Amino acid sequence: MTNVTRSPDVARQAWFESPAVRVPDRTLPLLRDLVSAQTGIFYDEERLDQLRDRLSTLALERGFDSLLDYYYLLKYDASAAGEWARVFDALSVQETYFWREVDQVRALVDGIVPRLLAAGRKTIRVWSVPCATGEEPLSLAIALEEAGWFGRVPIELYASDASEAALRKASVGRYVGRAFRQLPIELRDKYFDADEAGGWTVKPSLKARVTAWNRVNLVREEETAALAVADVIFCRNLFIYFNQATIRRVADHLADRMRSPGFLCIGAAESLLRITPRFELQDIGGAYVYAKP
């Protein structure tokens, strides 16, 4: 018999390639459907491996050697609510930055707020969901501050996300270089304090412009009902992870709750045109925004 000694690098690669958690037949489709029902996030066949990898880590941390056991925990166990919070953290995409898709941010301050005031609104309510680690609601706060709206009309700015980990980072309010890749330097210097480690922390005066930070699961109507009455909702780059049925259900619920006129900003890669007739696509100052007529 010939002895074959593998190098440490080869042995390490073999360990990573071997499955650490068993995946019995039909387990991934079961998990996919459960995750979709609970979070709205849908994993098609091409992305099932991503779902397996992200949930396998959580299963191992719970002491399971099978994803089917983890499925039963999520579906039936009394501790499932706490576990779903960990699932949201594992599945959430927290990569974002200040001044993202800024044309809609400018549309808010230059076009939407004036329209709402002309319609007789005494208080403007804006809701950012999902807010991730805070870059979007803080961008909205900067734009509204720069335009002088906070001094002219009561504005309530709410920020929500389903990930507790994201909200914890937002509460700290410290960001590093890549988060500022689109924000003009003069605005960064005006609204953030630099630290010796190369990071920047949001100034308390700006952070105070966000009325409240809430953990909210957007597909749970009982969790969103009170916030969905906002005049303007920024819900960007979330619907790309939903299937059409979930998008329709969420969008129609928002339309049910919003006052008229109301405005919904979604991501540039997203569309409601063939999904629901409840909103009308409008060009407001060069930005595409869905309006509730």
C-alpha cells in the first residue's frame, strides 16, 4: 500500500469542501419555503446553495448535524422566535453606503416635500425600510437638513430593519471609508466626527433627526401597520429578494395604509408596473418614484 501524505493546504481544502451538516432530501426546498413565508426572501434553485451555507452555520451553533433538525426547530420549537432573529442577521445584506441612488433623495427634498405641503400636510412622515446599518435614513436626514426643511415643517423620520445586528451597528453610528464613497467630502466633514482609527461617527445633532429605530419584519402586516401610514416610504433594493406574490402583498399593504398622495421609492433595479396597479410611476425631478394617486 502506498502512503499518500497531503500537504496542510490540501488537507484544509478537503475539510472545507466536506459537508459539515447533513442535508436530507427535500430539506432545502422545505427551508426555502419556510424562509420565504417568514422573511419574504426567496431563494430560487440557483441560490439554494447560499441558503444552505448561511443556515448551516446557525445549525452547527445550535448543535445540530442535520439541516432537517434545524428546519423543525424553526417551524415548531417554542424558541423559534428568538432563532428567527438570528436567521434575519444571517440572511440580511448589509452592504450599503451614503448617498446611494441620490436622485430619489433629491426628489424628496426638491419635489415630494413641497407637494405634500401643498396637499395640506402639517407633519411629514418618512420611513426608511430596510434601513440596514443606517446609511439611508442618515442620508435622508442630511438632505432634509441641507435643504432647510427641518426648520420649516415638523418632520418625523423612522428607520426600520429586520436584522438586530444591523440596528446595533446603526445605533453606534460609526462608519468607515467605503460607506462614504458617494457622499461629498464636505458633507462627511460637516455631519461626522473622525476618529484615530480611521472611522467616522455620526454627530449627535444629525442622529437625533431620526425619530426612532425599530426592528420590523416587512412581511408582517401587524408589525408595519403603524409605520406604513408614512407620507414617503423608501423601500429600496429589498424587492429584488422577494418573489412577485410577496412583492404584491407588501406593496398593496403599503398602499392600503398610506395617505393620498403618498410616495414609494424603490430601487433602480425594481419595478411594480406588472405587479400592482395601486401605484403610479412618476418622474419627479428626474427620479422615478411610485405615487399613490
